[in-house]
Amino acid sequence: MGAHSITRIAVIVISVVVYIAGITFNILSARGTGPFLKTTANISDTYNTQITPSGWTFSIWGVIYFWLTAMLIYIVSTIFRRNAFGPMYCSHSVLTYGFFICWILNVLFNISWLLLWDREVMIAALIFLAFVAFTNYTMIFFSCRGLKENSAWLYKYHNKDLWCIRILVQNGLAVYATWTSIATLINLTIVVSYNAGMSKSDAATLSLSLLLAEVLIWFVLENSLLDKHVRYILTVYPVIIVALSGNMTKNFDASAPGINSVFTASLLALACVLFAVKVCLVVWRHIKHPLYSDTHTQEVTSQMESASKQ
């Protein structure tokens, strides 16, 4: 039977402590107190763009942090639970050291972005926000790789944990990653218009074009090459829909819609269609083409029997 790993426990504890620090900085930035000179919303109003969404849209941060908190609670719970091979956090563990290192870096990048945004250092803020999005992608990668190695085992003996990884970890991080990707594009719009001198209209068109490319590339990859890894990640499109809806409520003028308003409306319609197609594909594949076969379950059964004899 496996023993506890002090190093792994330490990494999990550090991840929780850093996250609490990150939440604290986010609360202070929203209020414009402590190390912050202004509120995050005031800075956003100062650097308004044609794709900046309505204020209500940013309430999605509450959803993000609620989801991430639930994810961390689940991760901490694995310290106190065991499987046939030992403690769950280090025996057939899905989340590796790489995952937690990226998590810690992510929160530190987030805090750095808040401070740079507050000081209106927009180019540096863009770089750090891009790092936040990138580390989100890498965490999803690590979780998918870890799940690939252990999913058949979890499916057979710890199905609830399999779905906790999918729902709390992967879908929670997908919400965070999608929103920070969109926020990065908004930050890019600010930099190219306020720092580089591009017109606000062209800057917005640039970012909307990048978003369109990202959405189409993701849709193709997730439903082909990456299907077996990301099949049950469903939260990307709802976040895009919320962001674009917030853009529409703030910037769309029905009497005289501009090119970016039409672009945004078209993107919103596309996101809704792709989300519907994605859900239908997941349901159909879940029934007709499940990820785990009898061969997989037989292999993990033999592993379990061997472990029980030790």
C-alpha cells in the first residue's frame, strides 16, 4: 500500500495558500483599496473599446472563483481518501506536479496583471494576462494527460472522481481559460489602439478576428484529434456567449450597426450554433462511441486484484 507524500501535500497546501492570496488581491482591486489606486472597473472605463462588454458580464468572475474553489476543495479531499493503491492524491493521481506549478504561476501572474492594470502599464499587463491564459491551457493539458493515464481505472472503480475531474477541474479551468483569453483580446485592443495608434474600430476588428480563428480552430480540434481527451469539456462556448452578449448590450446600435457590431452578432450566433452541435455530438458519442471498452475495464480489474493481494 502506498504511503503519503510530504512533497505532494506541500504543493497542494501552497496552491491553496497562493489561491487565497489571489482572491484577496482580486477583492482589493475590485474595491480600489490596499495596494490599488483605482478599481478595476474604473480602469476599464478609462480604456474603453468597441468590444468591452457591459459591466454585468464581469460578474462571471464570481462564477470562476466559485468553480475554482470547488476544484481546490475536491483536490484537498484526495489527501484524506484512499484507493486500493494508497492515498488518492499520489496513487493513480491525475494531477501532477506540473499541474500545481502552473496553478501557482497562474495565480502569481493574475496578481501581477492586477497591479499592472491598476498602474495603467498596458503593454506589460497584456503580457501577464496572456501568461494567465497560457497557464490555464497548460493546466488543462496536464489534467487531460493525467486523466488519459488513469481514466479507465477511475471509470471502473472511482467513477465519481472521474466526473469530479471532468466537471470541477477541466470544465472549471475551461471557464477560466476562455474568459482570460477573451480578456487578453480586450487588453490587446487597448494596447494597439491606445499605445500603437490603431483606430478603435480596426483594433476591435483585429481582436474579433482572432477570437473567430480561435473558436473555429478549437471546434475542429476538440471534435477530431482531441475528442478522447476533451470530449466532456462543455463550458467554452457558454463563456463566449456571455462575453459576446455583454458586448452586444453595450455596443450594439440597432438603428445603425457598425461593422464590429455585425461581426459580434455573427460571432454570437456562431457560438450558439457550435455549442448546440457540441452538446449533440457529446451525447451521441457518449452513447454510441464510449471512451472505455471491455478491454480497458478487464485490464484495470486485473490491476485491482493484484493490488488487493499485496
